[in-house]
Amino acid sequence: MERISVFDIFKIGIGPSSSHTMGPWRAAQRFVQEIEPDRVASVQVELFGSLAKTGKGHGTDIAVQFGLNGDDPVTIPVEAIDPTIRQIALEKKIRLGGKKEIAFDPDRDIIFHMDQALPYHANGLTFRAFYQNGEGAGFTYYSVGGGFVVKEGEEDASAHTVLPFPIDLGEELRRWCSEETQSISEIVFRNELTWRSADQVRGDLMNIWSVMKHCIYKGCHTDGVLPGGLDVARRAGSAEP
């Protein structure tokens, strides 16, 4: 059974979709880490299944560009998103891993396979790097939901994580709370210490809360149209109290 942290569920990042935006972004970052960027002459991205069919509306093509470009969904300034994408499209260049500038034309190098799906999961994408000496490397990843990414042929290491209070059913959670005479939050907190120190858990939780409050405030004080190309009008800012 897979064991995940609270911080695997509550992720800071760019929307609108964890599976179609965050996952492909993280996949692109992993791809850059697993190749030899200094030898790369060009790269290509192929989107399959659902990522191809609904990718434009969910910003999948934008997400993979940022991942290849060395930008991180947690730290990238929101105001830098549109200018960066426009610059890549105009100059037809990308800074692979944020370091090496290579030719990259989104219209040519991001391929939407509308009529093809990969066998493991509906959200599949393949990255290919073409090296200067004619060699290359290619890897396939699957965005399996919640921003989680699985590389083709990879074993899920989280399935082997041992928690002090393993919980697969609600009844097990109730039993742990009863046996330890602690609340749900206290049991969860003790499980979190498997991955982080107590200070890290508290600090990271407060950071998530701060980002949530900022997003709510911005949403309630911004007019216009929501990003994404669907021309949906923002409503929170103009709502009657």
C-alpha cells in the first residue's frame, strides 16, 4: 500500500490541474535531471491520451516548457508566466534546465497525439533529447494524479515506507487514536515525522497556509478573465457582499 505525506497531497504550484499541469511540469524537470543537458542540441515532447486531448485547456504544453526551462512551480512568480511563454514562442529558444539555451519551437517540438494512448495510464508523455553527436535519450512518464509522476518501468518507492501508525481504513485511524489517546491531527503529525523534523512540518504547513490566504485574497480582488483560454470571467472580485 502506498504511503504518502500530507505534503504530497497539499502541494504549492500552478494550476489548473494537478494531473495535467503539475504532473507534466514535474516530469519535464525529472527528464532534464536524467539526461546530459550540456550535450543536448534539441528536445521534443510527445503528449498522449488525455494529456493530448485536453492539454491545451489545462496548460500541459505550457507546463512542460517551464519544466524544461528550469522553472519550478513552487517558486516561479505568477507575473512571469505569460512573458516567459511569449518569449519562448517568439525567440523559439528555451534554457534547458535554466542553463543551456537550445532551439525550441513549441508548435513543432510539442506533439499532441490525439488518437494515441500509452498502455500504463491515460496521462502519458514522452521526452526525447537529441545530442550533438547524433545520439540521444528518451524517457516516458505518467502523470497519475495529484501531481505524482511515475517513470515507465519505475517501482514506486513510497510503497515501502514504514509509518509508526499505518492507516488504510477509517477504522484503523479510530483505533490508533483510541490506543494512543490522541487526536487525528496528533496521529497524522507523528506519521509526518517519518519524512520531516517537527520544525519542518510546522514551518511547511504554515507556508502552505500563507500561500492559500494569498491566493484567496488575490482571487477576491482581481477582475477580468481567468487564464486558460476559455474566456471565463472572474466573479469573486465583483460579487456582492
